Amino acid sequence: MASSAPQHRFSITCDDTGNWTLEGGPQHRHRCFADLPAALDCAKHDGDLAPAMIELRVSGLYACIHQDQGWPQRVCAPRRGA
């Protein structure tokens, strides 16, 4: 079933120092974060939880994650001790 909501595209990359970069979305921003959950939270906010394609790149690993309206899929586990 097709959705009338726009689908955003985000790219999240972790560099060799452990910093995360978020690019894309409706505002086409380039922002840096200390961890993946912070980058994902920013993407959710920027895209107003509209359907999205998230490209995740970490140490040679590439994953492409589709989120439906509301972002129902968890992309990463909660931090230990949280």
C-alpha cells in the first residue's frame, strides 16, 4: 500500500574516532554527534517521523533501514545501565 507521506533519506556514518555524522533529511543538514542514538533522535525530529530510508555506515559495514510512518523499528539497543 503506497503512502502519501514523503520519504526522507538520511545517511549516518561513524568515523574512526567514534564520532557520528548525520546527513540528509528534509533540511539537508550535516551534523555531528557523540553516539548513534543522538544521531537517530535528530533524524527523527528533522523528519517529523515521516517514512525514511536510513543508510548506516560503520567500519566497512553498510546497512539500509526503512522506517515507516512513526519510525516503529528500533535501530539500536538501549545503552547498558539505562
